[in-house]
Amino acid sequence: MRTAADFFDMLPALPLPAEMRRWDAASVALGLPDVMLMENAARSALAALREHIPDLAGHKIWLFMGSGNNGGDAACLARHLLDEGARPLVWHIRPLKSYAGATARHIRMARATGVPFAFLRRPDLPDWKAAPEIIVDGLLGTGFNGDLRPDLAELVQRLNALDPPRFVLALDIPSGLDGVTGRPCPIAVRATATVSFAAAKPGLILPWARAWAGTLHVRAIGIPAVVRKTCPCSAYLLDGRSLAALPSPAAESYKNRFGHVLVLGGAPGLGGAAHLASRAALRAGAGLVTAAAPAASVTEIKNGWPEIMTLALGEPDQCRWPSEIPETLGNLLERCGALVVGPGMGRGKEAAAFLASVLALDNRPPAVFDADALILLAREPALLRKINERDILTPHPGEAAALLQCAAPVVQADRFAALAALCRACLGTVVLKGAGTLAGQGQGPLLASPYDVPQLAVGGSGDVLAGCLGGLLAACQAGWQTSLPVAGMGVALHALAGRACARRYPARGNTAGEVADALPHVRARLARVTPDQEILPWPS
């Protein structure tokens, strides 16, 4: 049986600033000189710049050099730009004699080869009207946190206010951007492109950071694989590469091999949610799907799909959930591989009692808890203790706020902290939905999705995700110790299905059902393309 660590090994790491420092230190401890790592970073930055401006000869280029390693990267890059025939000028914010270590060595080499340096004593010192077309931001690195000090904030404002805007290449991260949250503090350089060294940083891959980072390039600088292995990270990039862990359909397959999903939801008037969850479970590859609901709503749930089996609970006109598990439902629960609980369940007392009965079952299948089930769990926090490590919770910010007993803006202000709090509250995997979906379980690393898909911002999209996760749980859960890898694959598959809809509906207008119907096509396409063609959310 595979572990979550096996899954993380498939994905690009997203080191936090402290973890990146450990990578650097461990590499130096192996005998790799820090001056060489800085040289590699500068060469990688040059290669990224060439992708945008192939012929750099004759171009005047300003490089802004901060006091840390990013400053050394800028000084080293200036030497390479001079060799390319460009005309670099390095603006440094500290006296050159105060620099030390690898940065000081690269400053000496750059000056020895003829690179000019100028001391930037005040933000208004440069003749901003004469600013060149190309600017390199090497002021601050990923270790920055807090707020920019006033002189640097003024400098960043002047860079951003240049009219017309210049081509700005940020080294590792735009200065002023928080490397964890991806938010400006309170302002950041608006880069045309960013070259992130060794690995992308968590803040850079979040959708809202793109307004500051521009085109993201991730470039190796020689960090050995053994360092990455022995110094694991707190976050990993959740893109389409995760789908490589999905099993391929075996020859001579039959429906039971792909699992039976039971959807518990769809009270009268809310049957569409259960229909979408059931439909998505089928599209995600489940062999069988049954929706169980109060008898009065089963026709609405089926909605013309003969493939969706239904189990009517109670008499033909019954509109309420039973307070206990009926025998027919109990028998079905013993045969199913996964549950999807909550889409269209309702939030009344009968639904709450029914949910409690499901959670009280000794050997229930792994479950996805979504929508109304999350609100009912928030009202009875003791029920969260019945969530086990095979389960998945899928709150959007409002539902997360209810579970944490706070306001939704608090969740959105620090989604990483909100996810951590939710993971402490239960044993299951938590998927915090929204632009830049996050997933985590317990105290382990989290998964960060880079996708922001407007086509998913439509009613029923969350029901589709819940059904997709249920379908994958039924088919894949036996191969994993916990539910986190399955949750990650489902999040990526759902996001890429939304991107597939964007090709047909670039201005939105798609339905959630069309997102569900795109799921198998995405899986088929990813089996035929390379990561650079389809998976990465940014040009590489």
C-alpha cells in the first residue's frame, strides 16, 4: 500500500523560505560552494530573460541590488549581461564594502569585468525619465516578511509607476511579495516575469500572485536530489502531474472493479445537487453509483440518467430523512466502496439526525462530506471526532468559517492558517476550495493547487467535485493509507475539467454538468501529452 510520501515524490516541492535556506545550507555542507549556486542562479535568470528578449546586445539594463543573496544574483547577472553585449548598471542600496560572502565575491568579479555600480542613496536618485526598457529586481528575496520599509516602498512605487511600463524581471520573487501567502506587503514590484530558483515558492503559484509575478519560470540551480529528499518541504504543487497516480483501466475489467459510490443527499427541491454528484462519480470512473434520498426526490435526482441508480427512503411521498439507517440502506452501505454525503441534504433536524446515524456506523465506507453535511458538522463539533483518516471534507470559505466559528474573510485572509486549523479539528483530509485550492491532512505537508478557473464558479461545481472525489475514493482508496492523495488527484482533475470547459466557453456560460462530463476527456488527454503542453498553469 502506498503512502502520502510516495505521492509527494511525484510532485514539485514548494519550499517555504526557511526550507529553501536549509536546501542552500545542506548543499554547501555537501561541498557545493555558495558562490557556485549564485552563479547558477544568475545563468538561469539570463536564460529566462532570453526567452522574452532573445537579443540582449545593445540594451541598457538597470539592475536593483538588495542587501541579501538576491543582490548577489543581480551582481552576477550583470556580468553575464555585459558579456551578452548589453549595457548593465547595478543600483545598490548599501555601500559596496558592507556586502559579504558570495555576494561580495560576485560584486568584485562584476566590477573587475567592467560592470558599473551606482549607490542608490534615495529612491528619487535615478533619473527615472531615462529608465531603460529592461529592469531587473534583485532587491528582496523570499525571506522577506512584514511590511516594506518606507524607502523601499517608495522605490517599488516608482518602478511600478513607470510610463510606459518596462519589462521587469524579478529574481526569485517580486520584491515586497510574501513568499508564503502571495500577497503584497503592502506593495510589491509588478514584474513582467519572475524566475524562481530551485523551486517555485508557495506564494508564487497562488492565482492572485500572478498580477505581481507575471510569467513564472522555475529554474534549477544545482540543488542535489539528496538534499531535496532529506530536507522535505511543507507544501507541494498540485497540478495535473498528480493524475499519473491514477490506475489505468485493466484489461478484462468489470464494473465492480471500479467501485460502487453511494450518494446521500438530494432532499426534495435539492435533487439537482445529488444528481450532479452522482453524475460526476460516474464520469470520474466509478463502476456503479446509487443515490439514496427521501422517496419524494428520487425522480428529480435521476433526472433522465438511467445509469444513476436510486434508493428511495420511506414511503413514496416521504420528504424527510429517516432518523435511523433503514435495513435496505444498511445492506447497501456494506457493499459500497465510498460515500458522498451532503449535496442537497438540507440542514434540518431530520438531516442532522440522519448524518449522526451515518457517522455512528462502525465499518462505514470512506466518505466525502460536502455542502450541507459540513454545516451540520459545524453545528455539532463533537461529530468531527468521528471523521477518520479515510474521509475527505470539502469546505468552501463560508463552510470553513462555520467549522472554525469565524468569518469567511478571516479564512480568506490566511488560507494556510485556516487549513491548518481545520486539519487539527479532524483526522480526515480537508480540501479548502476556492481559487488556489489547498488540501492537507494532520500535521503533514499540504497540497497547493495553482489553478484559478472562472468556469468553475458556477452553481453545482462543488457537487461535481464531491462526486469526483467519491468516484476516485471508490476506485483508488485501497491503494493508499490515507485519503490525501485521492483528494489531491480529484482536485486536480476537477480543475483541469474546468479548464477544458474554458476552451469551449472562454467567457463562461458553461454548466456544472458540463464540468462533470469533461472529467473523462481530461484523463484521456493527459495520458497523451507532456506536462509542459497541458499541466503547468504558467508558461515554463
